[in-house]
Amino acid sequence: MNNFLFYFTFIVCIYSQDVKFFDESFDPLNLVEPDLKLPIIIRTNDNIPQNLTNFIPDSIVDGFRIQVVSTNDLNLANSMANEIKEKFSFQTYIIFDSPNYKLRLGDFNSRKNAELIRNDLVQNGYNKSWIIRTKVLKK
């Protein structure tokens, strides 16, 4: 029995040497890799690339917006944005700053103008709103 196992193993080993496990015709020098499309990461103080914006570079300036709410519920932020657009007719912005969605309103060049609108918001029940200094669209 031992002789049989020895011969069987020997024959299997000899015949297994003829099997090619690798494609030897592969040449890594001829390998064509697809172009990678990596996301563009823009930090807070970086300039926005021209191909990513419809705005002229001069149209974004330092200014103020009113932040109405910061929530982790996108549906709440969207419904409040629609409600505020109807009441005040100001542009609203929903900004995702993980893990919250921040609802901001308006493009104010001066803090005084932002404070006037914030007072109207407080009188209409949005008493937790506050003024944020940020980049805004130039009017």
C-alpha cells in the first residue's frame, strides 16, 4: 500500500508539471490602465476652479448670511427652506457640514442688512436664527 501511494504521488507530481498556471504571454509593459477620475478636494481658503462654477471670480465676496437651523434631518431643512422662500423671497442655501445640514438665507453685504432681516425672522417665529460671516454672491 505504501508503494502504491508513493508511485501515485510520484506520477501525479510528474504530470502536474506540464500544466501552466500562469499566462506567460502577459507583458506588464503593454498594460493599458484606465484614466483615474479622482474627486477634487477644495479646502475652505482655496480658490474655486473656474470649471466648477458658473460665477465670475469677482462675484463671490465676503459677506453675511442668516443661519436659521442646523439639523441632521435633510427633509426638515428642505421643508423649512421652502417655507422661508415663500414668506421672505430670499435665496436659501442648504450646506452639508457633517453630520448636519445648515439652512442659510440671503446674500448680505453688510451686517446691518442681515440684522434687519433677522429681526423679521425672529418676529415670524425663527428666534434661534443667527448671523454668519461667510462668502456670498455679490449683488
